[in-house]
Amino acid sequence: MDYLAEAASFAKKEGIGIHLDGARIFNAALKRKVAASAIASCFDSVSLCLSKGLGAPVGSLLYANKELIREARKWRKMLGGGMRQAGIVAAAGIYALQHNRQRLAEDHENATLLAQGRQERDEIGVEFHEAQTNMVYADFSSTAAALLPEFLQQRGILVSSWDRVRLVTHLDIAREDISRVVEAYNGFFSG
């Protein structure tokens, strides 16, 4: 928060507007034990995706001053981003905001379990720091990256075939899923 305040102060002094892609602002707020509004207050504008960790089917919000909101609406309309009869989508977004913010802690716990389970293997390089929330990065050898996706797919787990993989926990991932993934990875490298 201190760094954000310094950056905001510098930007304001220099006449630079700053924007936060706040797709995971609620994850960060929960992890840092601060209000999301405290994070947002450091920025001139914040976009918030309702579908990422919050579980809404679609939707994003833009927080900004009236002038910027007017400009954004103009550009949204010019680029075909309008939506008619959006009430049902808005209802899902409102539900997600009201009911799914606190459960993000479960995603954080699941990511920690996933990282810990995979750190036990020398063949997997895991990047997961204390400040991270619901994302785990794993590095594999080229050989493992080529063979692992098919092995996991046979067990109902889909991953991309890259040397570096980003695994994200979310509303649809249960603790049992984490155990299943860790067990499958360990099975691949043990066999």
C-alpha cells in the first residue's frame, strides 16, 4: 500500500493518470487485509472483472470520474460493446459481488496447497510467494512439458503443453481437485 501511495503521488505530481487492471483486486484486498476501496483510491480508474475469481458468467465494471466514464461509454458504443437486456447478466454480477468475495480465501488456501504439493517434486520448479493469491506458476523440463498434458488428460485434468504453466484456483476448484492434481503430478514423475 505504501508503494501504491508513492506511485499515485508521483503520477499526480507529474500529471500522469494511472489505471489499475483490477481483475483480482478483491484477491489482493483479502490477502493484504485492506479494503478494495483503499487500493482503488490510489488510481484514477479501475476496471474490475466479475467473472475471474468472483464467478459471474461475464461482466466488468469501470470505476472512474464522470468524465472518464462518459468517454468510456462513448467508445464502448462506437466499438459495439453495448448489450441489450443485460439485467440477468447484471444480476449475476451483483450476486458475485455480494456472495463470492469472502470465499476467495478458499482459492488462496487451495493455491497454497497446490504449490506445497508440487514443491515436493524436484522435477517441478514452483513459483509461489507469500504475497501471491490464487495463482501458482510451475516450470517443467521440455520433455516433461511434452508428455505431461496427455498423462494428465487421461486423468481428466487439462493443462497446456508449455515449459511454464500458470495454474489458477477459482470458484469451480474444490480442495479435492487440488489433491487429485497433486497426486497426478506426483504419479507422472514417480512413474
